Amino acid sequence: MTIVEHIRQVLAAKADALVRRAGDDLSALIHPAFIYVNASGTVFDKTSYIDTFCVSGKIVFDHQEVVELLVRPFPGFAVAAMVLNDTFTIGGTRVTGIFRSFCVFSETAGRWQWAAGQTMAPAGSATTIPRQCSPSVPE
């Protein structure tokens, strides 16, 4: 399996875990030192990401699909730029939109995990995200 195929597999498993709200499955895909910035600029660690985006119901995903993916491998890690087609509900508001995301994946002993990421709405996008999820992230 190529590195691109490994990254696609992790992304598909992440989307599946988000839609099923399967926190334990999502946790296995995320590196312990994970850091993420969402499209509203909020910073999350692994625990707060899983809580906010998967198990708490603050954000409930109906669909997430990678529609474009560009992966660049490096020794021990890979970076990926992608376009996501998302549908989710946040604070009672249903959001359907196209997002750009940049992710870093770490490889240890043949296992790939999501280590970091940032998501943004493309310039000129009509997609707006309510700023209702602001977890306290320890430094």
C-alpha cells in the first residue's frame, strides 16, 4: 500500500468515525500530541477534538467526503492538502459546505495517525460556521 493509500484510509476511517460518533475509533486514529484549528479559528487538542466533533453532540456530522487530495511524504510523516465536502449540525444549524484542510500525519512502526490539522472555508465561500464551540485547551 502506498503512503497516499494509507492517508486515504485514515481519512475515510476518520469520516466514518465522525458520522457514527464513535469516539474510541476516532481516538485510535489521532496522535496523542494532536493539535487542530477549525474554520472558526478555535484550537483543539485530541481530547477536546473528539469531544466537540464526535461524542458530545455539539457538532454532529452527517457526511464528510474527501473530494480532492494531495499528499507529500517525508521520512516519518506526510502532509496532505485536501478539499472536503461536509454536512453537519452545530447549535441547531445545519451546515453544508466545501472546506479546505491541511493535515499532518505521523508514521510509527507502519501505523499512520493524524497529528495536526487546520480547516478553512475557501476564499469567497458562502459557508459560515457558528462560533459556538470554544473548548479550553491546556498548553
